[in-house]
Amino acid sequence: MKKSIFVFSLAVVSLMMTSCVAKKELVACQEENKALQANYIEVKEQLAAANARATSLEQQMKQQARSTAALQRSLDKSLNNANQNNVSIDKLVDQINESNKYIRHLVDIKSKSDSLNMVLTNNLTRSLSKEELKEVDVQVLKGVVYVSLNDNMLYKSGSYEISDRAGETLSKIAKIITDYKDYDVLIEGNTDNVPITRENIRNNWDLSCLRASSVVQALQTKYGVDPKRLTAGGRGEYNPLTSNATDAGKSRNRRTQIIITPKLDEFMELIGQAPEESK
């Protein structure tokens, strides 16, 4: 009986000891499981974070690629514009050089024209006597030679007929005009503002035109000037040199001008030539 109790007790103790060992192992497994769970969660979180960083980096790379492409397009456009600008600048420089060349061409033509006008003026002045120069004014204005003749010397009183003493003066002027065949000649009549009272002359317009016409016809018929070079015109009282308030002023305004100019068609043709062609 005692032996049975002992065996039973031993079995119980053995069972209890086994139970304790199993319990310790269970607790240890549970602790290990918790640790593994914690590691798993941590690794999972790290993986999620890594994936998030990878996604962010991928988006940044795509954005960088778009920015690089946009920058390249902008650079290409800038280079293209620069090339076009260089072409435009080169073209502009060429145009400026051509303009400067043409300006020098025009200046050269003007210089030659001024020189010819000065020679013509000097020849006219030298051909007239001191007495004639008191009633004839010769000058160059704006590239044109003006020969202004006083009406008291040129016409008979109150008339458009040329006086005898004006004949010699006109012959000298006609000689110079004939020598300078590349010039046209405009005869321009001018009056004061005193109304005309002649029956066959309506007004000062008529008188100024008739006087200019008389000079033109004298140059043609008496002194052999080519009529194709001659033009007659009248400006009446509307081109005064000074006020008509005094007798001296009226005397200055009553004048006939012989205006000698380069032939316009030839002058324009000369201007139209390229600078190389005009040399």
C-alpha cells in the first residue's frame, strides 16, 4: 500500500515538474513570439517607409526629367533666337553700311553740284559790269542759282516790254546759260501789291506772268537759248522779299528772277545710280 502511494506521489511530482517545465517553455515561446511580432511590425514599417521614399524619389526623378526637357527646349529656342538675331544683326549692319555708302554718294553729288553752282555764279558775276551788278543780284540758295533783276532796269515803265538797256545784261546771262547745258532755267516774275491799272492786264498775276514770258522769249529768239530748257512763271505780289509799306520795299519786291537749276530728270537719275556706278 505504501509502495503504491509512493509511486503515485512520485508520479504527481514528476507530472508537476513536467508541467512547470512546459509552462516555462510556453512563456519563453510567448515572449519570443512577441519579440518576433515587434520585429515584424518594425520591418514592415521600415519597408513601407522605404517604398514611400522610393515612390517620392521616382516622382522627383520624373519631375527632374520634365524640368530638364523644358530647360533643353528653352535652351534650343534661345540658341535659335540667338542665331536669328545674329542673322538679323548682320543684315542690319549690311543695310547700315549700304545706307552710309549711299549717303556718301549723295554728299558727293551735292558737293559736285555746289561746286558747279559756285563756278556758274562766279562766271555770271565776272561777266557783269559794276553798274549792272547794282541792279542784278546773283546768289546760291539751297543748291540753286538765283539771278534777280530789278524791274526798273529790265522793263519799260509800267510795261512788260524789255527795255533797251536790259538787252546787253540779258545777253551776258544767256551766254552763261548756254554754256551750262545741263541746267534748266525758270523765269519767275514778281510784283509789289499795288493794283495794275492797264486795260489789257487784269491784275498783278497777269503782269508777273507777262514779264516772265517776255524774258523767256528774249532768251530764246534773241540769244539762242534752247526753249526746252526754259519755263516762265508768275507769282504776282505773293512772294515778297520785304514789306510793301515803303517805296523802297515795293521796289525790291518788283523783280524778275532767273532761277538756274540742274535738270531734274538727270539729277534724279544720277541720285538713283549705285555709288559704284557713279564713279
